[in-house]
Amino acid sequence: MVMGDFNIDIERDGDKADKLLEWMDSGSLRPVIPDSNTSLRSNRIIDYALSTNIDLSMQTYEGITSSDHKPLLGVFTVEDDLNREGTRTIWSVFS
């Protein structure tokens, strides 16, 4: 997974967005777009995540920060029972 400021609004930036989407597709990546704009200077979504087969949702933090971008909050969803149970550590192996 990659998160960051891509400076390209996938829904509004035409050719630049198409080139970025083609690049993502070549790497089997998919964009995960937050629920609202990420730039405080414009009504654009230019910060998002790229992932491969990870169940992820993105939100923007609406609190006060020193940045001109809203911070992103990513939430992973785990459906596998094994992941929820955790693992058993045998500590004698480490002593």
C-alpha cells in the first residue's frame, strides 16, 4: 500500500489522471479515495492510497492541523477468523 499526496484529482484531471490510472493498472494497484476533499486550498481530492487486494477505507481528518492538506485516516478491515484470534507465542524459543 502507498499513501500520499499525488497532486492529481483522479475524477477531474483528465489526461494526467488517465496516465496515473494506467500506471496503477500496470502495477495491479487500485486507488482508495477518501470520503471528502483533501486540499484545504481547493475542493479537490489529491491525497489517497493505492493498494492491491487490501480491504481499506479512507477518511479525512477534519480537525485543525498546520498543513494545507487534510490528514488521511486509513482503516483496514480483517474478515479472516485467524487474524482476529491472534497467534500463540512460545517464549521458551526466545530464551
